[in-house]
Amino acid sequence: MLDAPKAARMLIGGQWVDAADGAVVETLDPASGKIIGTIPDASASDVDAAVAAARKAQGPWAATPPAERARILWKIADLIEANIDELSELEALDQGKPLYVARWAEIPGAVGQFRFFAGQAMAIEGQTITPSITYQPQGKEMRAWTVREAVGVVAAIVPWNSPLVLTAMKLAPAFAAGCAVVLKPAEDTSLSAIRLGELIQEAGLPDGVFNVITGRGAISGAALASHHDVDKVAFTGSTATGRAILDASKGNLKRVSLELGGKSPVVIMGDADLNLAIPGAANAIFFNAGQVCVAGSRSYVHASVYDQVVEGLAAYAGGLKLGHGLDPATQMGPLVNARQAERVSGFIAGARSEGAAIVAGGERLGPAGTFITPTVVANVTASMEIVREEVFGPVLAVQKFDDVEEVVAMANDSVYGLAASVWTESLSHAHRLSSRIKAGTVWINCHSMYDASLPIGGVKQSGYGRDSGREALESYLETKTICAVV
């Protein structure tokens, strides 16, 4: 079993350093509430130093041949894979997720990001254009073409729910495009980012191309988002924080991509294969204790199978084993901290007070009060807070519907539009619902299926821009038009 660093440090310009003023933040094991160690609590001056290091390194990195950038990205992937057991344990200890979730889903997902974008680094290309400009000098010809250039210095700000894979989703396309990055991980879950920094150094990435700033988001995160020498902010997190980042970016009109909150609908049609749909809908919300942006937190079930589905969901919830993330038998771990558990408990209490029925779970447990038992809430209405707001915990609200038109309206009745899933054996239902539900991703007979080649992002108040896929690379590139008389 690994020994987590007792006093971690930040990476700035290739050097491991403390905060300039020596300030630290304690990092906790969320399951027990015990202190694991400390991380530096960066100030604005630390952010200035990290951005300056990134700015110095960015030009030479962008000028590095694409094949060399690709080689380094592939090496990073190899090193993550070689250290997968250590990284998985670190995620389970620091974030609380079950070991198997980190080991078999999220860390391999990070490996896939670096390998996919290693290939994309060698596929950056512009185009030739034949303009219709008629007033060039007599006897001359007009030639025009575009080139793609790195945006520049990127501030990558990532949340605490899936730290390493979400970090990889920012870093891999940014490095492939020729950008330098200052990473700000969440203060609750910075340890895997620090270890990743060590592996990235081992892979041979030039000093300053990757920098890690740790500490409180209100201080260092805000300083990054507003910094005038940052060219782009890539953020994953809450919609409220996304709005604050958007405001902070206005000073120099920096590029911003936002993957924000969600309230993803799970639609179970009357013709669905319930042996697939019930565990699928349950995993859509209980995976990682519901701390997933695309978590299927509201389920709409056809009246003909509603009772059967609710009974099945409740049974599935009751059968999950809660425990410490490092326990191999654990199927669901704690929430990331007591504050989040208190917030989720408040949503459950509010649902009770509004007349909803808690048919499974609803309890808060554990030595640090960070465990929420998997919860299924029935008899809800569209106006209830549990249906409208992002809970970010293992809480599923279930409603009944009668026909396709009704469920399309119900699914779209949200300010969010991150993801959705449709469970049906009907090709017609699959096509009609997937085309009419307003979401960045719609899964059919599955949920939370990820691959580095598949774009991820939302519509409405779930943000804009995409992680993963070719679209992610495009967001780290600018187009320059060159027009010449020859």
C-alpha cells in the first residue's frame, strides 16, 4: 500500500516548491476524516510565477516537431500505465472512490487520453483557399492558406470527483496543440496531480510546459482565471463557478471552455430490457457515489413498468456495499468531504418535506459523516428541488410517464443539458428520443460510456466547448489566415 506524501509541493518551471509564503492546506481521507498530509496553499504571487514559467516555455514547445510532442505524450501514457496501481490507490485514498473504479475505469481513461492525442499531435493541418479577389496587381496571382497555431498558455482548473482522468482530458489536447499549462487541481484532491507531475517530468516534457498550483480555488483559482498572461481557461466544475470564471476572463478576453453541471435524464421505455436497464440506471447514479457530472440523477419510467423498475432500483441500492475506497470489497465510497455530505442530506430532507417517498437509502453514516446510503426517491414532481437541482450525490429521483411526447418534454425541462440515456428495444424510440433530447451526449442502452475519441460537453447551462475527441484539440488551436500576392 502506498504512503501518501506528508508535505507535498507544487511544480513551477520544473522545480518542486512550497508556497512563497509557506502557507499550507490539510488534505483529508474522506472516509475517516483523518489528515493525510498537507499541500501548498498558493497565493497570487505563486500563480504569477507559474504563468511566467509557462509563458517562457510555450513558444519553444509549440515549435517542437509534432512527432516529438507525440512521442512525449505516448511516454506519459506509458508511465501512467506502469504506475496504475499506485495512482489508483492514491485516488481512492484522497478522493474516496472505490479502488476498482480508479483501477479499471478512470486511470485507464487517462492513459487513453494521452495516447489518442499523441496521434492528434501529428494531424494538425490548415487548408489552401482559392480566393475570389479581383483587384490584385496585373500579372500577379493571389494565394491564400491557413495554419493552426497553439492558443498559448492554458489555465486548466479541474474538480475533485475524478481528478486524474479529468486532468488528462485538459492536458493531453493542450500539449498536443503546443500549449503550456498551469494546472489548478481541487484543494480536496491534489495528490494525483502532483504525482502526475513527477511522471510527466520523467517522460521528458520540457520544464515549464506543465506547472501545478495547489490550494484554495478562491485564491489561486481566481488568480489564474483573471490572469492577463493566460490565453485560455479550460474548466470543469459547477455552473456557479463557471459563471465566475467567465466573468474573470473578460479582462483580456481569454478563450474559455466550460464543462459544467448536469441533471441528466435516464429514460426507460416500456419496451426496455429491464435486466439491462435497471442495473444500468442504478450505476448511472451510484457510480462514484453520484459524484459525476453526467450522473443519471432523474429517471423517467414508462407507466407500464414503473413499479417494477422502482422496486428493482431500490433492491439494487440496498445491495451495494459501502466502505473505504481502499477496501477491495467496497462498491461505493464516501462523498469527498463532510460539507458535500451535508449538502446532499439537505436535498433528501427537502424531498421528504415536499412529500416525496424515500424508497431506499437516505441515511448519512460514517466516522466523518461522509457516507450517504444509495437513495431512490419516488412520488416526485417536476417542481421539486430534488428534480431540478444538481445534487452531486447518490440520489435518484424517479417519475412516471405515459408517452414519447410527454417524456421528451420532461427530459428537456431543465436548465442543464449535459447528457442523457435512453433505454429501449425500439429503433424508432432510440432515434426519436436521441434526436429530440437537448444534451451534449445521449447514450442508448448504456450510460457514462467514455472514450478519448468521443467529444464530451454540454448545452444550455451545462457549458460549451468539448473535452475529448478532435473537437477538444480544436479548442486549443487558433486559425491564422495568410494571403499573398505572388
